Amino acid sequence: MSLPMSEGLRATVETCVFCPKLCRWACPVAEAEGRETVTPWGLMTLLDDVGRGRPLDADAAAIWAHCTRCGRCQQVCKHDNDVPGAILDARAAAVEAGVSPPGWRVWSDAPHPVSPSLDALPEGGPTVVLAGRADEARVAAALEVLAAAGWRDPARPKGGVRDAGHRALSAGRPVAFAAAVEALAAAVSEAETVICLDAEDAEALRFDYPERGVWSGPAPRVMHLIEAVHGRLEGLEPVIAGDVLYLDACRLGRGLGIVEPPRAMLKSVVGGALREALTAGDDGGCCGAGAGLAAVDPAAATAVARDAADIEPDVPVVIAGACSAHLRAALAPRPVRSWVELIADGLPR
Ligand code: SF4
Ligand code: SF4
């Protein structure tokens, strides 16, 4: 099967093919794996080859799995070339052709963590908490922090919906993503505010949903948890004595531009210094968990995580969001702390 190329996709691909790999150094996956095939240029050249008749097979799809959609290549590209978007098209074609790695589907259909705290909330209301992939500890901490910040009577989405469907999109399943979008829009139809615990959900709701004309009435205000509590918490107390290394989740820093607020709040609960990774802020690297890489090639995803945290090896790592589970597995026995759990521990008692 060939890969149908729109004019836009063809232009995006050719911009990379004729480029002297100027973003090579910026791709955390290519740097961690140390091979040319998985550089942004390599992924796009393969797409070009398939567009010109190379078989669209499992080998090609397996290469396209080596992108976490971190967006760093596009950020440093002088043409703002949308490599991660082109890789989504490539993945969708691979799924359509039946040659995608099984890990994509397993990852995108993985059940959400059980959360009694979330289940205890009423369904539907003016303020809805979209828990995403947060586990019980992260949900419970988030609800505690939201209450301390003055958010009264949070609810959960109707019908047990837990996220915005971004995993389906990353796994090359645009039809499943469209269904997830419809389900979430109905599940929060009465909400004035949707507070997302995962940056991926806030990003999808803020950028992808309006592009699709999802909201039949006024769109709800979409906030990431950090935006919902920043500037609203008083009297936070130190709960960790030494230094910590704060890692920016790429969808939080680069995707939503939330860089300083998590640091400012973290400084209140950390007795030591806040250390920075080599790549930080909205130029942050990647933990390796994004877009299903860990489900297809766990060793590569682990190598990316280790590169990201490759300074101050004795210092605990703090990260906000869904990457914490992957980082814990990849960096063990090094402690990895969840940002919101630290903030909840620091609330005045
Ligand atoms: S994303 Fe930009 S810098 Fe990177 S290979 Fe493509 S055109 Fe070159
Ligand atoms: S989006 Fe990130 S992982 Fe994907 S090719 Fe670009 S830099 Fe590499």
C-alpha cells in the first residue's frame, strides 16, 4: 500500500528532505539512540520514500514509532516545519495498511488507573476535573490542592470519560480520536471550566478541539491544574529538605507555555535548591514516554528519560504530569516525585 500525500504534507516532507539536518541535535530520541534513521530528517526521508513507492510495511511503521511528538524539532526549525504532524499522517497510513506496531493500540486502549477519589465526585457540573492518566495518588493530591485554592464542588465528566483522546491521535487512529472528541464534548457539555491534570488533555482541548468546531455552544474555559491553583495557595511549607531537579514535561512547557508557575510553587515546598536540566523551560527535552514510544521500544524510551535527567544523579527528580510513571520506571532507584503530590504535602495543616 502506498501513502497518499496531500499537497501540504508533500511540502512539509520535501522541506526536510532538502534540509542539511539542521535540527538533528534537537531530537531527544535521535540523540539517545544515536542513529541517523530516527532523526527528524530520517523519519521524514522515509516518509518521502514511501510516498514515492517504497512499500509501506511494518519496518517503516516501526521507525515512525521513534517520535515522542515532543515538538523540539519544529521549535528549532527555521521553517517551523511540522514534523510531528507529518508523523501522525504516516502513522495513520500505517494503521490503515494494517502494519502498525501492536504496541500503539495496546497503549492507546490501556485502561485508566483506578481512582476512588475521582469516582467519589458527582458527574457533571460547572467545574469539571479531567483526570487523564493520573493515578489515585495524583488525583487525590490534585483535589486537595484545588480545594485549598478555593475551587468548590468539582465534578467529573459524565459517562466515565477520562481524557481528551490524544493517545488515539498519536497512535495513528484519527477515527477513534474523533469519537473520543465527541464523547468528551458531550461529557462536559454543562461545564464552565474544565481543569486538566494532564497537559496533553489541556493542549488537545485548547488547540485541537476548537479547530474541529467541537463546541456547539460557548466553549468551556480550559485550564491546566497548575493554572487553576497558581497564585491561589498560601502558606505552603517545605516538605523536602535538599535539592531537587525539576524536569519540564514537554506538553506542559513547550505545549502550554507553563514554565515559571510550577517552579515558583515548588520553591515553597523544597528546602534546598531547584536544579535545572540541561534543556529546560519551553526548550525542555523529553522524558521518552510521549506518543507511545515506551510501548513499542521501552529501551529507547528509557534511554531518552536517562538523558533528560542526566545531571545531579543524587538529586530527586520532580515532574508534573503523566510522565512521572515512566520516569519512575526508567530512573529507578532514583526517586521521582510528582509535582502535585509535593504541593499537596506542603499545604498548611
Ligand atoms: S524540521 Fe526543519 S531543521 Fe529539521 S530537518 Fe526538517 S526542515 Fe530541517
Ligand atoms: S517531535 Fe521530538 S521526537 Fe519527534 S522527531 Fe521531532 S524532536 Fe524527534
